[in-house]
Amino acid sequence: MCGIVGLIARDDVVNKILEGLERLEYRGYDSAGIATIHEGKLDRRRSEGKLRALKEVCFHAPLQGTIGIGHTRWATHGPAIEANAHPHANHRIALVHNGIIENFSILKKDLETRYTFESQTDTEVIVYLIEDELAKDQNPLKALQAAVKKLKGTYAIAVLFKESPDTLYAVRQGSPLVLGISEKASYLGSDAISLAPWVKQLCYLEDGDLAELTLGHVTLYNREDQKVQRPFVANPMATENISKGPYRHYMLKEIFEQSTVLSQGLQHILEKEAHHLHAPQGDIDFKAIESLSIIACGTSYYAAMVAKYWFEKYAHIPVDVDIASEFRYRHPVFTKNHACFFISQSGETLDTLAALELSKKHALTLGIVNVPQSSIARAAHHVVFTHAGPEIGVASTKAFTCQLLTLLTLALEAARQRKYLSAREEESMIQSLRSLPGLVHQVLINNKMEAVAQTILKAPHVIFLGRGTQYPIALEGALKLKEISYIPSQAYASGELKHGPIALIDEHVAIFILAPFDAWFEKSAGNIQEIHARKGHMTVFTDEEGAEHLQTMLPGVFHLGKNLILLPKVDPLLHPFLYVLPLQLLSYYTGMLKGTDVDQPRNLAKSVTVE
């Protein structure tokens, strides 16, 4: 959430800061701003709305400077208006902030006796805390060090001081910040993507670190104000292609990339010749694990729900699945030989990271993330990377299927270690996995979802139903649709239909049913009969056997390619991967037809770094 870019260079930095902020648009935001120091003057420009509005402001009132900071804000305290946009400033300080200052109201009550506040934000208190310290004849470094010691909460802060026009300061506590240094400039940003084309080496700040950047140099201090060294590591995004290519939106590009990224992911876990899996994390002793918690938020939580079926079926490990924000507040009980897996695309999800920190003292922890050097990757005892590549669209697509692949491989590795997976079973599963990229490509290029999307544009409500591993996929489908199209949508386990949700069904409600011809099909067919009897508008996703059964059961009701969508007949192991694809496309095309911002849906952020 929110984005920070800071820069010191020999030449004007304004356009570069705007460029860096553009690469952070995927995080989600509702206002933006930039501040510089030029010829001894501290100046700033701000606007509500998207970066194009800020660029328009800068066009009519140009800004100059060889040092500057920029920010994209996702509103927490106060609405998305110019007065609440960052940078916040007075006559000598300008700063930007990601995170939440939990004790800001107490601090503000005291500071209001001496200063006049212009915004409703928690961030502005930091400006006047620093100003208080400067008034004690502190230099900028000492003033900043003293001020942040009074803050409680999470923050990544970048600060300009009028009296230090060649120095940029930054502090991290709980919210990520990275630094980059070249001969021509010094950079800071919220993540590797923001600095991708500029530097090949990055320094990731630790919690409590303060950075003092000058041109081509950085000095770091820890929370005890002692000088420290942090390693510079390769920028994982330096060589990545983060353009849209021929696609209109990142979301569509990332949906269609799934066959490629799954193929690349399989290369990490499948031996080319022998019929064996490479364990994603070979030093986990699954034989010693007696119980497992899988903890995540949002889409990652639904991947965890699918994984529960796999770990319990194949590895015989009892699994609890928890929403991260609930896990740490319900006083979880850690039993003997307990393990906790934490899933996060960004590796920076604050609720998930906090649950991880709670669990480390009591259980073996594994981070399942897409971003190397992320906070969860560095905090967990073990880490597995999902290899999805950069995902720019706010609504997760390819990251989800790569999470599924990683979790499935972990479940099968656990089954093998615990002697529940025979060589023949493993070989059969590997053959199924080898076919997955081709099947994904087939489903995507043959999709009919744009036509299906046309049928639900005026639906007041949409319901998704599924059984077994299709239940979490139904939940994911409902989440995607509400994220992208803003149509109210819910998902239920199909067996729950008669326990309340059936009251919602009439001829106006759109219902999507995931019903592969599997062990649950006959039960799903019963649900379909119940919905038909109540004139529900159904679309069913199934395979050839399921389609034949439904067309015999309800002659004239289902029509291929319209309200009956065929998917390949595959091993049930692959059902979650294939059945989520048309639901991703459904949300994309519905959003397109409704004219929503597909890549950056309103009110949403890609990386949720606040509670």
C-alpha cells in the first residue's frame, strides 16, 4: 500500500521520480505528490486522483531539483483530497510515509498546542515531531532519530530538510524500504520494482534502520543510533519485463502468462529424466510435523484452503487454515511438533508477517512468497519461492496458480516423506503435472468468457458454488468478480445451499457452479436441480461427462459455450488450476464491459502493509 520514491542526482530528478511512482501504481493509491529542494527552496506539488493529475499539476506549475521525494497515497486517515496527500511539509521539512502511526492522536493533541495542522492524516505529526527536535538545536540526523523514537506503529519514511539540500533521509519500521546506489545517483523506493531500471544491486533496510543518503553514498544507523552495514544484493527485477506487451491490461497479460510461469515453476520441482519431484524445501522434515497451520490473507487464503485438502488427503497431516488477521488475535494454541506456513505474494502483507513473528517462538515456520528478500522471506525459518514473476495487476491471477503449484508440491513431498505416496502414484501425478501448462494454454485460448460476462452485467448479485477443492476456487471467483467489476458476489460450499443461501435465488441472480465429473458430481447435480426449480440463472463449468449428464438430466436447459462451459477432463489433482482460469477471465471481461479500472480497482492495494 502506498508508494515511495526518493532520488538524489546530478541532474533534475522530477521526471525520474514520476517514472518511479508509475511503477508503483500497481500497489493501489488515490492521491499523489512530489517535493524537491531547488536553489535553497523547499517546494512541492500534490493532487488527488491518479498520477496523470499530478503530472498535469507539474506541467502548469513546474518543479525542479536534484533531490526529491515522491509518494502515492492509499487513504487511511482522512479522505483522498489534496490536503491529505503526501508529501506533508512545513517551511523546512518535507516527508512521505507508508504505514500507520498508532499513537498519532496522542502526539497530535500535544503538538496542536504549538503547531497548526493542515491535514487529517497521522503522517503530519511526524513533521512537527521533527520540528520540535530541530528547535532544540539538533541537526537533521539527530532530530529525525529522536522523533522516530516517539512513534508507535509501522512506517517507512523519507525526509527532506531545507538546510541539508544534498542529503535524503529514510527510516523503516515494519514497512519495506530499499536503497540503490550508482555513480550518478542515490535512490530509495518501496520495493525492487520502483528502482528496477536504475540499479542492479539493492540494500534492504531492516526494522529500526535509518539511512542517510548523499550522491553515490549511504550511511546506515540501527535503532540504537549506531552505524551498521547491510548487504547489497541483486535486484530481482532488474532484468524483468514489466511492460504490458501486446495486452491492453496487466491483468489480462498475467492471466495469459500462467501457462508459461507454471511451466517455469515445474522446472524447479521436476527432474527432466527421472520420475521424481524435487522438494521445494528439502530441509523440512515432514515426518516430524504432527499438525499444520496455513495462514494467509485474501487470494492467498483461498490457496491455503485448497492446500488443506491436499495435505490431509495425501500426507495425512491435520491442517487448520487461518486468516492472518484473526490468527494472532484468537490466542492460537501451538501443539507439539506444530508447523506454520505463511503465504503472501508480496512477502510484505503486514497481518501475515505479524502472525509469522508470533509463531516463530512456538513452531517451525515456512514462508511461501513470490518476492525474494521480502520481509516474510527473511523472517521465516524456511522459505519457498513461487516463481510467478512480477505481478502488476492488483487482483492476483498468476501468483495464485503458482501458489497452488508450490503448495501441491509441498503436500506431495510430505506424503512421500511420510510413506503415504507410492512410486506409482508419484509417477502418475508427475505425468499429470507435466501436462498442466499445455492444458492451461488450451483453456485460455478457447475461452468463451467475454460472452458469458455480457449476461451478468445487470445482475444485482452473483453466487458461486463448489464442492471439495472447488469450494475455495468458488470463493476466489467471487473475490475476483467483486474486486474487478464491483458486482456484489458471494461463494458457498454447494452443500450449504439449503442452509440459507437458497433464499437468495430467483430469476435475477446469476449463479456459477463448478462441477467437474468427480466424486462430488452427483451431489452438485442435485444442487443444479434445486436452482433450476427456482428459476435461477445458471452457468455450469464441467467436463464432457458432466455436460452429457446435465443435458440428459435437464433437456434443453444447457447450451455448450453459453451456460455450459466445457473444461478438459483431467486428474482431479489439476481441477483447481483449470477451473479458476475462466473465473479470472469472467472478472476481467465483466470489469472491461462495465468500464472499471481493471488493473487498479478502486480502494484496493496490491501490497497490504497496514492493518
